[in-house]
Amino acid sequence: MVFDPEMKLTRENFGSLPPLCTDGAWGTELQKLGAPPGLICDTWNLEQPDKVLTVARSYVDAGSQVILTNTFSGNRIMLAKHNAAEQAVAICKAGAEISKRAAAGKAYVFASLGPCGKMVMMAEIDTEEVEQAYAEQALALVTGGADALVIETQSDLVEAEAALRGCLRVCKVPVGVTFTFDSGPQKDRTMMGVSVNQAYDLATAGGASFVGANCGAGIETFVGIARQFRACGTDLPIWVKGNAGQPELDESGNCIYKAPPQVYADLVRPLLDAGAHFIGGCCGSTPAHIRAIAEQMPTAG
């Protein structure tokens, strides 16, 4: 199967995709366009759609073959903290529409679904409520035109499982789940203690179309994570999106990331050799970082 972003993705043909370059950070890019730190940027899908479109297009122009949506916090549980729960459907539908417009037939759109903001494993919220929130978000994203869904930055098996059930229940597009491994001596556990093997088993048993890791650490740590995932089996493509190094504070107290684009370029081949199938950036990464990845991908050009 060749890279053809205008071809409909299904759960049956998803595993035949070639290795692809994904996108980079959204929050830090929106901050460059005026979003204040701490703002839940998802609301900009309705309030500042042109700025969201600018970020999405910057990644397509940089060579992303997969772009996400500005909907990381678009579930009603998280939005309720910002008095925007009733806007969940509108925010997510608009987010998918904006990314599809930016993709313009040049990239797939994998819609982003982040954590709900509650400790689900600790019974801080009922799992049925979590499942329903993700189902609502998923349906809105697919209605907006998303080609696939990625449940990302997960640390809790119970939440990830509920999210996956919710998404699969209401749509037929491919759905993946990715975890944040930032704990333990080898940085291969989530903050809730989830191992790579547990993440892979959940994704496989739950019907996910891909699995992987994002955020939490610099991209250089993801070679080992990808290798661990591949050792679990070959049934699912592996997704990796690492940060541009560890966060640091500048003189003004702002969080900055210093890893240059060349770090990403140098790691494309090791990541592919380790089993990664989708490669991109997370916090602090920019279109320049993504361009560096895209130029090294076997599907470049």
C-alpha cells in the first residue's frame, strides 16, 4: 500500500500503510500566535480558527503525512474545568474540519483525544461516564472528517480501555492508543506504572489499529520504547512522538525545549529499525523538526 491520503483508511487496510511522518507540537505553536499559557487551546477551533489552520498548514508544508487536530482536551470532562463542556461536540467537529482543510489531500488527519483529567484508575470518576465522553468526542471528530483517531498521552490502563471502547463503539475508522512513558529507572513506565507490554496487550485485546508512545521524554528515549513494543509482537504498527528534549525554564520562567531538528533527523533510521511506523514530535517540536524527519523518511517525496 502506497501513501495516498485521499484513499479511505479502514481497520482492514490500516496495517498496510508505509512508514509515515506525523506532525509536531500544537500548544507551543499556538502560543507563538498569541495563546496565553494555561489556555485550553481547543476553544480556538471556534474562536480563532484561522490561527489553528495556520498551525495545521505549517505541518503539512513541512512534510507531515499525518496531522492531528486541535482537540487534545476536547472531551466534555476536561472541558468542564473550563466551563466549556457543552461546546465539546462543536469544538471537536470544527477541529477535524480545520485539519482536513489544511491537509488538502496531502496528509491524513488523525484526530487527537487526550486524557479526561480525572484519575480513572483511582475511581475518581465512573468508567461509564469516561467511555461516553470519549464516544461523544470520537463521533464529533469523525463527523468533522477525521481519517483515524489517536487516544494519546495515556498513563492509566482503565482510562485507556474505556476511551478505546467508547471510540470503537461509535465509529468505524482506525483507532490507536498511545501512552506516556516517563517513570521508572528506564523511563519505560507511565506515572501509573503501566509497562510497554501492558500497553501493547491492552491495545491488541481492545481492538486498536496501532499503539505507541508520545510525550514525557526527549525523542532520543523512544528508540528503546519502540524496540520494547516491537518485542511484544508484530500485529500493530508503532507510533512515536517524542519531545524536543527535556523542558527547561528561560529567564522569564517560560518552559522551553532545546533539542534541534537535527536530533530528530538523526533518529529516524534508528527508530525505523527499532520498529516505529509513525514518527513525529511532541512538546516543543516545530515545523522545522518535522521537516527534518520528513526528509529522512523512506516515503519522502
